[in-house]
Amino acid sequence: MDQHIKKVYVPMTETAFFILLCLRKPNHGYGIVKMVEKMTDGAIKLTPGTMYGSLSKMEKDNVIRFVREEDKRKIYQITDLGLEVLQIEMRRIERLYKIVQEER
């Protein structure tokens, strides 16, 4: 994994985490926004500016890729690199959770 990717995505922002999590199956920006709202019971609401800026940056970094256009919406999916970065982040979160549980 390239140093730029490690520097930018490890640890990652909540926005990047949820986008990668949602793109394990092909989806578009608005679909991701709705999925994140549902997953977090409305606690996290991604704005269009944040969402589309992130998608563009993540596509350039090759952690997601454009799959197709559907009803004038761009459909994206996580790449192998994106999956690797997501798994690293999930292990980091699990480690943090385990530490918190042990300290109770």
C-alpha cells in the first residue's frame, strides 16, 4: 500500500469509513447518504458537498471506482485497495473497542 494512501486513510474520517462500508455493493452518492442515515439512526448526515467531494477524491486515490451510470447517477464500488484500507480501519476500531471494554 502506497504511503499517500496510508497517510490519508489510516486512520480514516467517519465520512470515508461510511462511504467505503456502503460501497461494498455498487451504489450512488444519494444512496450512500440514505444508507448512512439509516445505519446511524440519523446521527450522521452526509451533505452533498462532502459526499461528492469525497467520492471524487476517493476515485482519484483508487479506493473506489466508477462502475456505470444509471438514471443519470454515477454508480461506484469499492476497489481491492479500498477494501484493504477498510479492513485495516475496522481492525483499528475493534482494537480500540476491546481496550475500552477491558478498562471498564
